[in-house]
Amino acid sequence: MQSPTLDVLWQDSSVRFDVGIKYTRFRSGEFLVDKLHPIEDTKGNLGDKGTLWITNLRLIWISGNTRRINLSIGYACILSINTKTTQHDQKRQSDALHIMTKFSGIRYEFIFTHLALNSTIQLFAAFIAVYKAYDTSRMYREMKLRACLLDNKKLMLLPMEKLYEEIDGAWNLSSDQGNLGRLFITNIRVVWNSTMNVNFNISIPYLHVTAITIRSSKFGRALAIETSKQSGAYILGFRVDPPEKVSVVQKQLCSLHQLYWKNPIFGFEMNREVENDDEQPSADENEEDVTIDNSDHKDVLAAYLVDKAIEPNQFPVYNEELGLAIEPLPAGYKISDLWMVFSKTGEDKLSIIK
């Protein structure tokens, strides 16, 4: 069984500029929480009275002059949220929503100002509530290893989650001997937990499942769950006792996976402030099929960049602490500062079926 859709979730994990209007429309499972106007993109489009769409996955800002000028800011890219005082004109200062993000190793800064008098507090409060709800619901969207999943040997269900089956005698085939445990099948994910060690477990959202098949292994016929590139492109193997039950489990998982993709659950529900929650960004007839010229795309990005690029003629410099020639450090940074960055890459890697 291949994934019934190739609609990879990118909306919450990327920052995009001036995309085609179809990319500002909501994907399945994405919904509008609040819509605010007039909102100014103070950093890149000063004076433009645009509209800010707050969804459960991202911020979308669309220019009031032309819909071809827009921003899509995924919540997973956000580093910090704050307020910042901006100078609107010679007479008036106002507070603005200040967002720092990082995407593909590059940091971007965004400033949104509510042009209606004394309305920035409304903007800040509305967005903070949505972002906090997103940030605390990552279990729906991320594959988790060695997480706190059980309470008194029972799976702790997430809001909107329903448990369909609990299977004892399920072996995780990630080691040479295999590990005996229990398999939980819900409408959102597959969870396996070791019988001997409650902290040895894995939670696999259907969001990241690309295929569910039966394969031959040295342990016999095994259930193989393939995951997306975003989650590491793993092949996770499980043996179910009695062996003839593996086909039943595979069919059940395929059905639940297909149902999930018809209406994905990304993690939270909120009281929506809009009267028409089916409303989406739309295009004028003469804008729909226009090809966007991206020749000046670098100039567009430059307005939002935080880190200045290294000059091409800037040569490496010798560092005595390392005994190596390195790229010049940004102003105010020392070598010791670089060791404060902790990488989780490589932790808790999973074995795969060969």
C-alpha cells in the first residue's frame, strides 16, 4: 500500500515568499483560526494594507495591492515571538508583532503591524494562542522515539484520538533478537511499546507513513512500515503473533491510513474567530494563471534577512585555538560560543529490515 496522496506537509515547516496563489490556499486538515485586516508587512512592504490569515499551520500575509505579493510562514520555523516598537510616520509610533524564523539554515525577520489604532494587542494575543497550541501538539505531526506514552500500561490518548486495537505479542525487529512488546493502533498513529522497558517505544503518525506492506525477514513474515523522508525514511519491522494475524493487521492499518489522509488531524482545535471558517485566500480571474517573474527574488529575500552574507572575497583566517583556518566569525562571536550548539542528529537511530 502506497500513500494515497503525495501531498507532503510543507505548510508548517517552510518560509516562502511570493508564491502562486494556489499555495496560499489551505491544504486538507488546515483551517482558518483568525483573519486580520489591515495588517502591514513593515519589514518588506511598508505602507501596504494587507490581510493576515492565521491558520493552524502557518501565517499567510497577502498584499492589499496584489495577491502575488505574499508570505507563508510555517510555525515550525519560528524561533521567537515578541513585540517591537516601530516608527510609522513622524508623529506616530506603534507596537508590532515581531517574529524571528529560521529556514534552510537562514534566519529571517518579520514585523507585522496592525494599522488600526491600538489593535496590535489583539494581533499579538491571537497569534500567541495559536502558536502555543501548535507547539504543544507536536506528537500528532512528529515521529517520537522513547517518549512518555503510557500510563499504567495504557496508551495515553491524545485529544481527538481513538484507540482501535491493542495487540499483545508484537515484536519490534530493530535488533538481532527482536524485542517483545505491544502494538497500539489508533486513528492518528501506530504506537509500539516494549514489554520489558516502558521507556523503549516509538510513536509513528500516519502523516509520515508512506507504505504499509508485508515482507519476509529472518523472523518470518513481518509487517513493514515505511516512513517519509521528513521523518528519516525508515523501514520499521514488526512481527505479530500468531503469524497469520499479520495480514489482518496490515489491512487494518492500510484502511486507517487512507481514512486519515482524507481528513488529516494535525493536532488541535480552537475557537475560530471568523464567521466563515471555510473562507480561503482567493485570486482575481486575471491573476490566477499569471506566471510570476522571480528574477528579483533575491532582492525580495534581502529585506527579511537577519544574517548578512559573507563577502565573496573574504578569506579564511587562522584560529589559534583550533589550529585551523576557518571562515571569519560574525562580529561579537567567539569560538567558545560555537560549542553551545547541541545537535541531536544521530540520537536514537532506528535499525531497518534489510
